[in-house]
Amino acid sequence: MSSNLMIGRRRFVQYLAMLGVGGQALLRSGNLSAAIAEAKDAVSSAPWPEMTYRTLGRTGFSASRLVFGCGAALSKRPADDLLNAAFDAGVNVFDVGTSRYYDDAERNLAPFLKRRRDEVFLISKAMLPLEVGPDETVSVADARSAAAAWLKLMDESLRELQVDHVDAYYVMASHNPSLVASEEMYGAFSKAKAAGKVSHLGLSTHQNAQRVLEMAIETGWYNLATIAITPGGWYDWADRTILEGSPPMVELQPLLDRARAAGIGLIGMKAGRFLAGRRFFGWGNPSAFDEYYDDALLASELSAFQRSYAFVLAHGLDCVNADMQHHAHLKENFVAAATSHEIFA
């Protein structure tokens, strides 16, 4: 039997199973999305593993090593079935962001939060409305203006989320070390914290990440940092590739260890994005990180994306943030985060 025929037969059997399970779920719940999710899970032969957890720096929160990145998944429509599936499996950190960037994501997360707010760690974020290069020194006046705008965006986030408090609010897309060390920004956060709106200050960075993280360590103000990093080194947001000249992640581990020792919980993002490739270059680089892996990881049953997540979790990160827009994707990422410690034991 040809390989194509075998694949076709396997898919046909899976579709039959999905129709049976999904139809029953649809009759039971009346929810088409939930029925599809249940059907997809039914055809997967591997059970869900137990999630593992790591304390997120000075927050003291015991976080699932997989963070649900809600921005893209919820930007256009609700996805309560996906959020509930993640929570039921053990995911307890949910990361979203301002409507100025993620459209309706915060609003679409609100119904889930009404049921689970006290059981999850909630992160939201906003970019500073300030045009500044990564190496510029920001004036006090500009920093004060940016800080005031950031506080207004935080208030918008609280209204969209229909909550009065977030566990952490980030300075999103941080790339300028002088802003990271700005007394005006820290003062704005302290004001919001005193008002009961937020507990922890964090940042996310896709650009100039090493210098940004070093400055965050130096200030002692930041309890969380979400960084764009891959097994091959820093991720370059501008080119959607590995930053030219970046050392591989194993050589960055001392910096990551220093950040964690300073009380900063480290969450990775874009760990496997480069593997997806780009439209004009063939859509896919599945072996891009293989040179950084040992034989055990290469011989594992994990997919290329799962390997990238498992690797970064084993080399300095507390958690990994993943954008998951369907049930199969959630489970794939969940397995990688939950079992990475076993591969690198």
C-alpha cells in the first residue's frame, strides 16, 4: 500500500471518529466549538500529561510552564472552549494585551475571567506611545508623558477585562534601556499598585533584548520579563529570524540564570516561530535548531515545535508563552511544556 494511501486511510478513520464523538458532544452541549474540540481530543492516542509548575520570580506564584497567549487567539472572537480546556488541563497563567494592538482579545477573555479570576495569574500589557530608538536616551519629560499614557492604557485594559486588578501589567515591546530604568515609569507603576490595580511590573521584549534584560536586572523593579528567545539565540522581530550575531541559547543561560536569581520570572516567546518559515522562502525551517540539540532530544517523539519549547524551558526559562488557536495546537504545546523536564533529566 502506498504511503499516500495509508495517510488517506488514517485520516478517513480519524474523520469517522471525530464525526461520532463530535456529534454526541454537539447533542449534549449544543456548542459547536466545544464539540469540535472534544472530537479532536478523542482521536489523539496520547493522554494529556500532568502539567509541571515553576515559581515565577518574586511574584511567588506557582505557574504552569505553559502560558496561554490570548492575543491572537481572542483578537477576533471568543474561544471559551479552548480557554477552559487549557485551564482544566492545568494551565493557570493567561497573557493578553491592550485593544490598541490585540483588538477584542481582552474583551473576549472577560467571560472566562468571571468564572476563573481567583484561580489564574492574569497578565496584560501595553506599548508606550513614544517613538524612540533602542540606543536613545529618553528625556524626563518624554518619560513622564509615556508613563501617564501607559497608566491610561492600563485603565482601558481593566475595563475591557471587566476586572479591577491584574496580577501583572507589562511595558510591551520594550527595547530602550533608558526607559526600562526610568524613574517616571516606575513611579507610574507604583501609583497603580498603591491603587490596587496591579501587583507586579513586567516587560516584554523582541528587540535589544539582552540590554533590556540586563537593565531590568540592574533596577530591581521588574518581577517578570517575557523575552523572544530560541534555541539558536535571540529572536529578531524585524526579520522574523534569529538575531544576527546572537550567541546560541546555551551561551545566554548565565544571563538568564542571573535574571532569575535577581527575582525576575522569565517567560519565553517566539521559541519556535522561526521554524514556521516565511511565505516567500518556502514556509518552513523544521530542522533550523537541530544543530543545538543532543541525540536524546532529536530521538524523542516530539515535533520540531515541541523540541524548541522543551529546549528553552530546560535552558533558563521558567515558562513559555504560546499562541494557541485550536485544540490540537494547545495539546501539542501542552505536552512539550509538561514533559520537557523528563527529556533533560
